[in-house]
Amino acid sequence: MAPGRNQDAPDRPATEPPAAPHPHARAPRMRDTAEDADDRTRPMDQNNPKQMSRHLWWRVGYFLFAIHLVALLMIFAMSHAPK
């Protein structure tokens, strides 16, 4: 890096202050996990480990929810069973 150059923006000299954001500019929105709008409609890529991991955790969550639902149903049934 040549002396007197800005490391963050090499095309600008170091003495030039960075441009301030517009006072009425909105903060950037949080992005969805999908890269593009089309990602939600594309089929799942079996070779993408991030996508497979996300899919696995959704399945684990649904499984645990179902197990707890069945357990609560059994507890309710046992507590209301005739003696």
C-alpha cells in the first residue's frame, strides 16, 4: 500500500474524510436467510451443507414438538381416565 492512501477505500486519498450517510437514509433491512427471492421456490440442494443443516433442524424441531404434544395428550388422558 502506498503511503498516504486510505486502506478502507484505496481509490481515495487518506486525507479525504469518508462520505457521511444521508440524514434521512433508512437503516439497511435485515436480510432473510434466502439469498434471492427465488431461493424460497427452488428445490433444496442436497450438496449445500448450510441448506441441509437448516432443513435438519426444522425436522428436529417438528419431531420434538410432536413428541411433547403426544406426551401432553397422554398425561391429559391418564388424569381424566375413570378410576
